[in-house]
Amino acid sequence: MYRHILIPTDGSALAEKAVSHGLSLAKSVGAKVTAIIVEAPFSVYDVPESKLRKMSEAFAQHAEQMKRHAAKVLDHVADAAKAAGVSCDTLEIEHDHPYEAIITTAKDRGCDVIVMASHGRSGISAILLGSVTNKVLTHTNIPVLVCH
């Protein structure tokens, strides 16, 4: 049924549930997995005014922090996949709109299903905060399995 599963993660406890579920699904059907983390690009607006003169230093610090976080998250998924006996590639992407990066990766890699977490926000918080999961659901024709 499924040959290639995409598992987006941000390293949160909720995303960990989706990682675990996605790896279990992959193991049960003999699928391979691609785990992806999408990081926000550097924004000059996030730099305190007192550090604007040291912009290149702020950029370097941001890049290093992103790489460390992504490596930690993706190494954890790769280790869990190895322990489960599941083939797993990992991918770090920098993009302003995570849902677009997730959908593009799923298409480009020929994924059959996307397994991801959702906070299940509703009401005003869902409107104000939006939801990467909701955007993936409404902008792709690839099946999406949502874990809460």
C-alpha cells in the first residue's frame, strides 16, 4: 500500500507521536521513510536593535542554532528508524512556508503518505496561528495521516 512515507517533525513531544506512528506504519508495510524538518529562514526583524551593527554575527548564530536543532531532531528520528529496522533519509529545509516545503518534498520524493502531528487548535487560535497541518491537508492530494 505505502512504499514511501514522509514524516515532518519539529522535535516537539507532539511531533514525536507522529514520528513513532509513522515509523511503526513503515515497519508494518515495509515502506521507507523520509523525515523532514523545516526551519524558518533568518529574519533581520528578529535581531535586537542593539545588535544590528553585528548583523553577520547574528546571521551566523542563527544558522548555527538552526543546524544544531535540526541535527538533533533528525538524528533522533534516524536512530529510532534504525532501531525499528526502517530505511530512513533525513532532510533539513529552510523555507518561509513549512507546508509548501512539506508538500514539495512529498511530491519530489514520490511519497505515498504524509504522517504528521497536529495541535488540534480550534476557534480563534486556529485562525490567528494557522496550522501547518491544516495547510498541508488543504493544499495536497497526497494522503495525510494526522496524529494528535
